[in-house]
Amino acid sequence: MGALEQIIEQAISKHAGKSQVKQILSGVVKDVGELTCTVERQDAPSLYDVRLNAVDDNLESCFTVYPAEGSEVLVAIIENMKTEAVVIRCSEVQKVKAKIGTTELELDTDGFHFSRSDESLKTAMGDLVAEIQKIIVVQGTGPNVAALSGIKDRINQILK
């Protein structure tokens, strides 16, 4: 083999060693947890502890989409290690959660949950309605307690 051929072969070998095969796999979600899920694949081994976020840790700030069990997902393999994977898309959503510091928003079939530190929007709205219901008007028309109770029920149906 000539010197030129050896140089070309070395260059190709060097470049080939740096390239990585990127893999996107599909499957069906089973067993969704707080940080990870299991993905079953057709005619292939299941993927366990598939991350829902870039890292599987309780983060101070994050946006997490929880796929519904039985939904189809696309999973990216991280650094070509099948034991390290992350959900990148799902066909059905069970829950969405956003967290920035002490402010949280959660949305699922039960409704919305907004909170900041130890305060929730549902509790604050309920307290507001309760205090308005206590208002006594000496002259004129007081608050419609029945209507306010209905409003409180409607708020409770939206917020959890």
C-alpha cells in the first residue's frame, strides 16, 4: 500500500471513529413515573428508565410532558447508549407540568393547579368567594350568596 493510500485510510479511520449513529426509536409507553417511563417496542427489547426530561433529577426549573400509558412515543438514544434514552414526542399526553423555582403549573384531566410557594390559586379564589359571601349590606342589595356558591363550584371544577 502506498503512502497516499495510508494517509487516506488514516483520515477515514480517524473521521469514522468520531461519528456517531443517531437513533430515534418508536414504542408504546408503559409505567409512567415522576421522572421516567418504560417503553415497550415491537420485536425489540423494552427500554427502561426512559427520561421524561434531559436529566432524570428533580429540577428547580423544568417543563415535563407525561405521556399517557399506551400512547406511542419517539425516543432518542443518548450517546448511542441504549440504557440512556429520552422521550422526545408522544401521541397522547397524561399530564403537563411546568416548574420555575417555587412557581408551578400542572394540567391534567382533573383540571389546572397553579401554585407559588405554599399558596394555590384554587385556595386563594375559594377564600375570596368565602369572604365576599360574608359581606353584609345594611342598605341596598347584599351579595347573592347562592350565585357566589355556584361560582365557587365552577372554580373548583376548573382548578384542582
